[in-house]
Amino acid sequence: MHSMTENQKRYLSDFSLLLVAVTWGGGFVAVKDALSAMPPMTLLSLRFVLAAGVHYLFLHRKIGKINRSDLKKGAVLGVLLYLAFSAQTIGLIYTTASKQGFLTATYVVMVPLILWVYSKRRPMKKDLIGGVVTLVGIGLIGISEHLTLNIGDVLTLLCAFFFAVHILATAVFSREMDVFKLSFLQIFFAAILFTVSAWLFEPMPSVIALSDWGAVFYLAVFSTFLCFTIQTAAQKHTAASHASILLSLESVFAALFGIVLLHEQMTFRIAIGCLLIFTAVWIVELNLKKRA
């Protein structure tokens, strides 16, 4: 990407984050299938261990030597992934998947607000507008008629906070070290934490069907190895608040995959929600001053 202009790098990064959102959207179907056959921490352990192995197998030459600073940064991202996915998975026991999809995606509003508090710099107006429009769109897609919060909802909001911090930390660390090394280390540390948790708190499943291994393979290779590697590389060339809105498109693609693969109903409300989120992405991509 050295020969590209900054604008070209940004547009390529945005397109890459869009692909991540598509893949994560498909991951909801895979998770639903796999959780019927194994406990959540066991699934996350298999997912991240396999992803770390595939990452090292294909990109070990890119990873190179690892120093103490690299380990610290990789550990920070790995712990954030562990906390986010743990809160999300445990929260799903107590709340509905559609409600969780909405609450998780609130990180699109959390990212610019956390950045504002941390850096004391006010976010760009288009990012704030895009975040609010995205939140409304996601709400139309996923929230239920009963606007109540239980322990599962609180855990999911905690998960959204950890994902927001992960996006911000990725934006910082990806500019300070090799992105392939960083993506491997975060997956590696998360794999260790999930494996220890599964060993301590869950019984090992006696048999895992071939179809369930297919779901694990999709989650490990595509949703984890490819997606986190692409996200880490792409965030080197785009703003964190911008990236969060593009990544939130996973809620749109999750709804579309649910309609196509799980034969869920496409309602007028879901259609309007999808349209609002695409509008939010368009707002963020525009240079508002030039348009004005």
C-alpha cells in the first residue's frame, strides 16, 4: 500500500472493514449452530486456538521476532477480546439474540465518546451524526417491543464497552507495530484465556459432529483469523469512530443472513433500519464541508 495515496488507502481500508462486517454477520448463524453442541467457553477456546494456529501457519514469517513491548500490546488486545466475548456469550444466556445484536452495536456511539473523554478532542460532527443514525437503524433491526434491561442486557452493554475500547486500542497499536504481529498476539492471548476458562468451568463435550466442526472452522478461519487481521491492518489508515460505524454493518448482514439462511421474516422495520445504517455510512464517507 506504499504507492497509494492516503485517500486510496482509506477507501481500501473502508472496503476491507465492510468485508469484515459481512463475515461477522454470517458468524451469527455459525455461532447459533455450534452453541447447540458445545458450551460457550469451549466453543470460544476452539475458535481462538484454531485461529491462532492458522495465523501462525500462514503468516509466521510476517510475525518475526517479538519483544516485550509487542507482548504487552498483544496482551491488552487479547484481554479486551476475552472480556468482550465472555460478557457477550454469558449475556446471551439471559437475553434474546435480537436484543443483544442491538445492545452490542452501541459501541458505535461509545467509541467517539470514549475518544472525546480520553483525548479531550471533540469528534467530527459527521461521526457523531453517523453514530446516532446507526444506533437508530440497529434499534429498528434488533430491539424488541419491551424496552427492559436484565442482567444479560447489562453484560451485553459491558461487552459493547470492551469492543469500543478494543477498536480504539487497535487504532493506536496498529500505528506502533507490525499489524500481522499484533493480530496474531491478540488472538494468541485470547486463546489462552478462553482455554483456561473452558478447562476450569465447563465439561468437555464427548462428541462434536462434523457439521459443528464446520461452524468452528468458519468462526476460526474467517470470523477470527481473517477478520481481526484485516481489521488491525485497516485501522492503520482510518479513524476509530469511522471504523466502528463500518463494522456495525454486521448487524445489517446478520439480519440478511438470518432471512436467507434461517428463513426469518423481512419486515418493513428491518428494511428501514438497514437503509438508515447504509445512510450513516454514506454520511461518514462524505466530506461534508466540500459538499456544502
